[in-house]
Amino acid sequence: MGRPTSGFTHAEYTGLVDDGKYPDTPLVPLDEPFVNSSGRILNVLLKRFTSAAWIESNAGSLRANHYHKTDWHYSFVASGTVVYGWRPSGSTALPEVSEFHAGQLFFTPPMVEHVMYFPVPTTFMTFARNLRDHVSHESDVVRVDPLFSVVWSETAGTFTYKINGPDRRSSPAGGPLS
């Protein structure tokens, strides 16, 4: 990845993606919405993509634990929270972790192991480069050992996640790592 991590506009960030120069930060800046007396329009993505998916995830669930050989995807959080972990494919380092909330857009490039944990019911959309029918998607995915594990906390009465690895770290009661 190796690009600057802040100060991008939406057009600059997505332009880098189009050029195959993937920014280090998964957070994609959004332009200000257009607002008038009829309401509000937020342009989430002003670039080409092949597939769009609406995904609903239950509280305490995990998705991904894989990487894509050639595909990339933008993910827009419609409601809830995504705790996102990522690292370069083949790495044994602990993954980096960010938390994304409703109204935020984040990006996953090819060859990046990633996991998504949902501490609360969450709905998000993905916009992908490659066709995302089941056969096409599975042919591009490489499954990896789980980056996160989900555990029930009796004291908190909720699910939490743990980062898997030699120096396991855990989240406070469903929240981000500190």
C-alpha cells in the first residue's frame, strides 16, 4: 500500500484506487451532501464497480477472514458498527483495527486479509470491482485463519472480540481496542 493516509478528497482517494495505488487507510472520505428543501443526497461512490450487495449482520457475528486475489471492495455502513481488522496477506503481524459507524465508507484492496466484527446489528453495502455471484466470488477468495474470535463476556453480558495471534488482545465489552 505505502501511500499517504490522510488529507485526501473522495475523488483523490478513489482515483488512487483506480490507478492501483491503494491508500494505507481504509477510511474513504465522503464529499459533503447536497441539501435543499427536498432533503439530502449523499453521493457514496462516484466510481465504477461491478457488483453491489446489501448485507445484514447479527450482533456478535464475524464475516470475512479471507483476502481477495484480484477483487477490491468499498463498504458503506448504513446502520450499526463494523470493527474491521486488516493486514497484508501472508503476514503474521497482529492486524490493524478500525471501527466504522453509520455513514462511513471504507475500502479493502486485493491481497489484504480482513475480518469484520459486528458488536450490534449492522447493515452495510459493498461495492466491488469483480462480479460477486457465488462462484466468481469464491474463486477469488483465499480463506485465512481467523483474525478475530468472538467470545461471550458474562460480566458485560455481551459479545466481545479477541484479536488472534501470539500476543492476543481483547476488546472491552464489544468496544474498540484501546
